[in-house]
Amino acid sequence: MDVVGLGALNLDIIYRVDFENLPQVKKGEEKKIDEEDISFIKRLLEKKGRLITKSGGGSAANTIYALSRMGFSCGFAGRVGEDEEGDFLLQDLMAAGVDTTGILREGKTGICFILVDKKGERSILVVPGTNDNLLPHQVDMDYINRAKILHTTSFIGNTSFQTQKKIVLRAKPLISFDPGQPHANKGWNELFPILQRTHILFSTEREVEIITYDSFKEGCRRMVRGGVKIVVCKMGEEGSWIITREKEIFIPSRKVKSVDTTGAGDVYAAGFLAGFLNKLSLIECGKLGTYAAAISIAGFGREKYPGRKILQDFLQE
């Protein structure tokens, strides 16, 4: 296989909202909510928002989904529930060509309420469900080690985070890591065992600052000194930076109309990894990531994720 993902698997329930009518939610935040609050959140959103769609989600899963659509051989290791939501997520991944034999079924599927305003800006309310209970013995290392790259992203719960660290330390493939806000909040010391094994790190400007207690540029350099080979700092409309020991490369963004920015960074990672697997230069990897992300934000959820033609057209250029 080319890439195996390790991370949370969620059902994304996407609502159009006006954040001015939802003082309970801060624009741009991602926070955990308890299962007993689901009914309240649903009632609130049905009253103050409009249901747009339901989609498969989870950061690593989004990246793997996009890579598989682009023609790469991909699999996933994680957990979904023994419920209708779990059925939906597995069928969605399989429809994109993702191997799901590394996914365990147990408990209740994780849910993300994604609130998107008319500008495409969003907030995420997470109910982790079974994602919080991943244990080391539930991850098949032979399955992980079949891949060229292990792409892993954040879990909300500490049990799965500790499992993630153990898997990364034992894994043979190159490590691609996107900590996201939940892991960034854990700080440098907690993340260092993963960072020192990471070949490619994907992170936002703010996440780098949180992890390193430094400006994003100095923070990226610190991560490189700590063992990361390639740091990719995603900055949305402001472009991205690729930083290694030898180079610091700026990639401008593409100006497009945004419908939903949810998952754009995950698709950027997919595009970058697609370039990396095709042995493109770092500049071209960044351009392909930017191109893929720009395409993805034209729709809700995964409906506009790039496919084989996008990759083929880019490679021909």
C-alpha cells in the first residue's frame, strides 16, 4: 500500500449557521462535547441553523479518502461503532477505494457537528465516541508496515493518544503527522516522541505557535531541529510555508470562492503526499497540495474532493 491512515473516524453533520445567532459557539473553535449533550445540540441547530449534508469525516480519514480518489493504494486503522453511522463511514471509504480491514467495530461512532457560515468559516463540536478507546493490541502492525507512509492525526481522548505514540514509535513506514488543534494543545513535551519520528509534519500557523511557544517561523525551525524532516505550515488564504534544514519555501494560495473550508487542510496534505509519492520537488508538492485544497472547498464535506484527473492534469503540466 502507498499510505495507511491512523486517526479518528467521524460522521460529519454539517449545518449552515450565522454565528451571531449562536453565542454558545465561538467561530473557529473545535471542542469536545459529551454524548448526553447531543440532543440539546441537535435541537439548537435545528432551530438556529439549516442541515446541509452528512459526510464521512476525521482528519486522517479525509486525507486517505482524497489520496484514494487520486488513485493511490490506501488503507485505514481505527474504530467505528456497531451502528448505522459506522455502516455509513465504512461504505463511504470503500466507495472511494480505501481498504477498511484495519478498522475495528465497537461502541458508538464518533460524531462531529460542523457549523459553517456563509463565508465558509466554521466551528466543530466533537463527540468522540469509540475513537477514544483505541488500544495498542487493536492495531495490526503488519497492516501498518505494509505502507510506504503512515499518516496520523489527532485523537481527542488520552487513551488513543497514548496508543498513537506507541504505534508511531514501532512503525516502519515514513511518518506523516498532522496534530490539529487537539494535539497542539498537549504541547511540545507530550508530542515530542511523535515529532522526532516524523518525516512530514502538517500544521497550521497557530498550532505551531501553541506547540513551540514561539513565532510560527521559529517554531517550524525548532521542529526541524527536533527531528522533523519537512515542516509544512498551512495558512489558509495566506498560503503555506515548507521548511527543512536546507530550505524555506513559500507557496501562495489560490483565490477561489469558498463554500466550506472543513477538511481543506486534510486535502492539502493529500495533495502534498501525492506529489511526494510521485517524487516531485517540495515546491511542486506544495503547489499540488494548494491546488487540491482549493478544489475541495467548492463543496460541502467530501463532495468536491479531487480525483485521478486532477492529479494527472497536474503531473502533465
